[in-house]
Amino acid sequence: MPANLEKTNVEKAMPVPQRDTVLVADDHGLYRSGFGFLLRDRMGFRSVIEASSFDAALDRLAETPNVELALFDLAMPGISGPEGLRVVKEAYPSIRVAIVSGSEERNDVVKAVAMGLNGYVPKSLADDEIVGALKDILDGRVFVPRFMTSGNAEHTAKHASSDAPSAKRDPGGGATNKAISPRQRDVLDCVRRGLSNKEIARELDIAEGTVKIHLAALFSHFGARNRTELATRS
């Protein structure tokens, strides 16, 4: 029996350590269901909470204790690339935050690492590879896909996915080809009315930390440096 196959069989036979809760944020319900089964069966998570949008994901994080791992797809409305998840990581420093995406753009991977995320896992990986990547992340390592160190300069052009295109910029620096989420539109309306973060949180009945996350995503989306620019550019 080949050594690598023997190792895989031994790993599958070993008891799976029990873990608390994982968040899967992806707008494809079938993928969430299949991924959730993998996370329970192979990773030992007692609870898998799902979200089909960025807004819903933030609500789940705010209301759910003991989340160990949060996994985000890049194609959901409201996420303006890996930059949109930086503040999620800052708001929940004890949670491992990683991207699981169909995009294999090198630039997305580089940005994810630069934003302080805990890893970038391509959906094209086999189940065993995804499990290994997530174990690395939970053990405190930053996972980057193998193609980032392969030296294959043509990999990006060949395998780039169309579900998470690079954002085009308007003359003011903001992204124009991805819609903001409904909750972000609400936050933006409050900013235009001059409300503070605390007032926005009270009006929308969300946590003030969640307001900060939405604002960071809006700043990135519109290329704004402050609230005044955000109100005028949008």
C-alpha cells in the first residue's frame, strides 16, 4: 500500500476531535449543505450555522457564542473582496476567519493574507485537502493554496473563476461592478443622514461592532477615506 494512502486511511480511522461551532457563509445552498456535512463528519463540529449573505453572516456571528471558525465565499453581495473581511477578523479576534472560494486569482490570495485572514481555501481542492487546510487553520497556521508557490505564472489566467471578478474602479476609486448588500444600503442611508455608529446601531437594531464592519466594507467598495467622502461618492 502506498505510504500516502496508508496515512490517509489511518487519519480517517483516528477519533475526530469534537469542536464547537463553525459558520459557513455561501450563497449556494447545496454547497453549504454538503460542506456542513464534511465539517461535522470529518472535522467534528457539533454545530454548523449557515448564512446565504454577508448580512446574515454578521447577524449569525453577533448572536452565536463559541464560534471557532468562520468560512466566507467571495461571491456574496456585500463582500468587496478579501478587504471586506478584514474588519470581521478585527471584530472577532478569537475566531479563525478564512475564505473558501471558487476564485483561484493569485491577487485574492495575496490580499487575504495581507488583510490578516487565516487562510484561503480553493473550492477545487479534494475533500481530504480541504480538511487538511482547515486543520492547519485551526492549529494556528495560515493556509495558502499550493499554486501560490508553484511558480506557474499562467495558473491565474487559466483557472480564474468568474464567480468573484476583480472589482472595476470608478474615477473616485470605488468599486462599481458588485452590489452592496441591503443592510449596507441601510447603513449608507444613515451615514448620509449624519448618524453616529451608536445611533445607526440603535436604529437598525444591530450591534455597534456590526455597524463598523459594514462601514469598512462600504469604505472599501466606494474607495472612500472617511464618512464625508462616503456620503458624497455613493
